[in-house]
Amino acid sequence: MKNVYNVFKRNVLRIFLELIILFFFVSCALFEEDVSPSSDDVESTINTFCSANVKDFGAVGDGQTDDTKAFKNALNSIGFGGQVCVPSGTYLISSTLSLKSNTTLSGEGFSSLIKRTRETSIFVSDSVSNVIVENLAIDFNGLEIPENANRLFANAIAFREHSKNITIRNINIFDSQSNDVCCVHAILVRQCENVWIENNLIEGGSRIKAGGIGNKLIIKNNIVTDAYDNGITIADEGTGDHIITRNYIIENNIIERAKGASIYLGDDGKDKGDPNAIKLRNPHDVKQQNLTIFR
């Protein structure tokens, strides 16, 4: 009787161990199948960070359709702020767009391309705060300037009139083709406070210009090539209340083949000079280091 009991106990133990091993292999198989999320899961995850996606407002991004209205509707939809997402694609813009306070406009890198189709600025915002523009490419589309045209000014990204807490990063701006008639600022910040401009690539004619920054301007890790005028200009503002640009850092920038000064600091002069020179005219509280300049 004792032997029968022992045999029964061994059989039960063996079956129990076999069930444990079977459960282990089934669990591993299920884990391997589910370890990679589906494209729907990825899209859902991305969308959870977006208050508005321009494609949900009708943007096509095919490089043929005018997506201006879709961008305006997406930017206007977020009320008191949020993130507006620009998926990969080529979006045609035919008129100037404005950003609200507390807005982040974010693409998926240089594959999110905004291309202008008329002689106009693209993003111009006044009296806003807490705004980030990041991870985009902007094609200024080097449009031909009509003969006998008056002097034109256009901006890829501009913040003005006492805007504050502004970040512009990871933007590629190209094909502006500035000349004696058309002056293009890739990035313009005027009469603002607490501005970060970093990790941007600016090619083919345009420049970075900052004027009348009341407090804290950081320009770092940017590349500016073939600027028609100065590569980077930091100027005091002489219009209206005279605002002196103070407390700024220019660090780790690369300037290639600027036709004016590589970096121009001082009042809003128009002097042209040696591209390899850094002009200093009454600078205030400036830190400059690790600049690379190419002829």
C-alpha cells in the first residue's frame, strides 16, 4: 500500500512540474509576440502628447496642397496652450502664422518641412510667452523678387513686442536668397526676454538677429552658412523706448562665409566688414566662447 502511495505521489509531482514548464514556454511565446508595439500603438502614444495634430485639421503635407488654413485652425484650437504636432511631410504655407502663449509647435525633425509659396514671413508672434518651436525644417523657397520692388523684409521665425520665455531649437532654415531688395531673418527676436536659440542649421542667405533683449539671451550650438549680411547680429533697439540688450551668451556657434561680420554686437548698425571679425560696439554683459569661423 505504501508503494502505491509513493508511485501516486511521484506521478502527481511529475505532472505538476510538467505543467509549470509548459506554462513557462507559453508565457515566453506570448511575450515575444507582444514585445513590439503595433503602428497603431505608436501613433496612439504620439498623439497622447499632442493637443492638436495639423493633419487632424485637414493638412495634407504632400507638397502640392496649401495647408495654411489647417495650420491656422490647429494653432487656434488649443485655447490656453498645448502642443501642436507636425508629422513628417511637406506643408505649403501661403500667409503668415501666429503662435499663442503656452504653445509648443513640434515636428518630427527635418522631415517635417514647411515651405512658403509667397513673399511673406512664416511665423510672426507678438507679446506672447512660454513658446517653443522645435524639430522642423523651413524652406523659404528662394522666390524671385519682382523687378523695381521696394525693400522687403521677411522672417522665418520672429518673436517681437515684449515676448518672453521663447525657445527655438532644432530648426533647419534654408534657401532664403537674401539680396539688396529682400532681407530675410531666419530667426528674429526683438524686444523680448529670456530667449534660447540653439541647435539650429541656417543655410543660404539668412541670419539670426536679436535686438533689445531686456534680459537673458542664449545663442548656442548653431550653424549659419552663407549669410548675406552678418551671421549673427545682436543689437540695441533704438525705436521707441531704447532697450539695451543685456546678459547674453553666444557659445559653440559655427559661422561659414558670412558676407558681413560673422558676429556683430552693438547698436543696430549696418557696417560691413571682414567676415572673420567679431565687431563689438558697446556690448553689455556678454560671454562669447568657442566660435568657429570659415572664410
